[in-house]
Amino acid sequence: MSAPLTDISCTEHSESAISGRFVHTHALQVALASSECRASHTGEMWSEAMLLGLGGGLSAGSLIWNFHAYNAAVLTLGFHHCWNEPERWYRNVLRRIGAEGIWRQASGHRRADRALESAIRHGHNALCWVDEHHLPYLHVNAAFDGCFGWVATVTAIKDEQVKINEVWGQPMRVDTTQFQQGRRRNADHRHRLLFIANTMQAPQLHVAIREAISDHVTHLSSNSNSIGLGALRSWARTMVDNRSRRGWGRLFVDGKQLASVFRSMYEGIVARGMDGAGLRCLYADFLRESAAVTDDATLIEAATLYDNCAARWTDLALTPFLQGGQFGIDPTPMTAYLAAMHDRFEALKTGDTRRIEHCSEALNGLNSQLDATPPWTPSQQALLLASLSERVQALWLMERRALSKLRQWLDSTQT
């Protein structure tokens, strides 16, 4: 059994809440700010857009998780480079901005607790990897206990509660015992902790930008079915596949649990720790900021192409909720479902735990109801999935055009 964590907090500056656009860039931005690590080109706090870009840009991965014992399914979407290797992503960013990250991953909980207390005591915001189920304000289904990790930015420990600066800009509090359990729940990131020690000599920013864009282009150019833009084509095929065991037509032959997949698709693209559009808007902002650093308008043209991709990603996320009527599906249940997701997301922004709990319970109730009794017939489901597949195919073409523009930029700037 873990001993209680010692009451301790960061300085007033580093403990102040900062709202963000994406959970990982926000966490790193807050950690850098607490260590007075400023952007080399502005002298201000590093922007989330620049951090996303310097991490290697975007990705396009997807995985379906089926939890048959709980009648639950989740679609996991990976939109940033190294999304399935988070430590590598953080190391890439820190190297390119010239910041020294101190990593701790103790084998025992006592050493892990001391490492966290020490980081906070020395004025650092500490990034802790925690199982989502053990962060009560996320209200994650018990079926997913131990399955998914979340990065929590800890700014203080007081009165047996851990204070966390969350991406939506409201400080959240978690019982220390529950937080400790969450830190050790998942073997992949058990007791992982990161804080920023100091700055080192960074490479010239325009060099780092070019290297990062090269990573982005190389990664997304892959024809693999699991990473890069090749994964988008594979996803489009899977949506209308009725034969293979991974095909959605076979996985969801009776339509059950498909509502959960649509929920995780919407939350993954639009409203789960990010400002939407599959991070395409954030990456477009990186390209615009980089254009100012490199004095090259070609990057602004590429940014516009990614803005267009962003609109298509949002359209894809909304399709199951707003377009079902054209296939004869009663729109009422799915529009109510969408409204419940929006209410929960807005509640998270307030930090009001009672409101969050109320909205989460309402959403989870609708989720269970729609999973058990889908509002579509098999033929209507087939039409809806075909429409989604067509949209993913169109996205693949748009993403290829945006990637081609960046490939041209790399060729034109090669020395």
C-alpha cells in the first residue's frame, strides 16, 4: 500500500492554469513554461503548433478494440507522429528545441512517489502517465481499466489530492491514492514521469523545422496498412468489408456496439483533448509559423491545404450523427447522442465535477442504449458505412495533395 504523498506545490507562476489544444502539446507547453524555457524565435512560450510540428507532425493510424465481455468497442485514432510511441515523440521535440527532459520510471511505487514530490518541490510541473480509468473526471468505462493512458500535468499535491492542469484549462483534483494506482496500472507506462530541467544549445530553428517536416513527409508517405496515408486507404476498405474478420460489416454484423465506435471516432477527431479536425488545424498553424521563420510562402500554401483537410475530417466525424436521415435512419437518437457528447465536453471546460458527472452519466446511458438497440437496419447501416468509406477515400486524396506540396518544398530547399 502506498504512503500518502507529501503536500507540496510549484511556484505560483508554474501552477497557474493554461488551456490548450492537444493533450500532449499542452502538457509539454506547460512543463516548458514552468522551467522558463522560451521559444528561440519569439522569446515567448513555445506555441503548441510549433511543438506539434517539431515532434514530426501528423499521422493517420487507427485501431479497433473489442471488449466482448463488456459488449463494448472503441476506435483508437492516432493523429500525431509517434502516437503509439509517446516517449519518442517527446524526445524528438525536446531535442529540436534544445531542452533537457528528465525521465523517471521507478520500478517501485515509493521511489515513483519520491520522484514526483522532488520534481514539484523544485518548481517543475511534472508530466505523469496515468491510466484513464483512474482519472474520475474522465468517467471512463470500467471495461477499459488498464487499457488507455493519459498524460496528467501535476502542479501540486495538497490535502491528499493531486492538482492537475488539464488541457481544457481547468485545474482538476484527484485523490492521491487513486492517482498512485493509476500511475502503476498500465505496464507500458508504469510510473513514467517527465519534467524539464534546463535548456541546452539548440540547433537553428529553421534546420529543426526542415528536419521535422521531412519526418512528417516520410512517415505519411508510407504505404503500410497501419501507419501513414496507407492506413487511410486500409480504413476505407475495412469500413465496407463484410468478409474479413477485421471488416466492419463482420465485426458489427448486427449493428451492436457501432454507436460506441462512432462516439470514439467523433471524440478522437473533434473533442477529446484537442481542438478538433484531427490536429490538421494545429499543423496548419505550425506551417504558418514556420513560414515566418524560414521566410518561405510555400509553407503558407501547404497550410491552406491542411486547413481544407481539417474541414473534411470534421465532416467525417459528424456524418454518423447528422447524415443518417438520407439513408432512412431516424435522426433523433443520433442527434441526441451528439448533443450529449457536446454537453460533456463543455462540462469538462468548466471543471465543475458535478456537472461533468451528470453529463457523463447521460452520455453513457445513451451510449449503452444505442449499442444494444441500434437505430438502423442492416441495409441502412451498409449505406452509412459506404458513405463513411467514400469520405475517408476523399480525405486520402486531399492529404496526398497537402503532402505533395511539402515534398516539393523539401526538394526546393535541399542543399
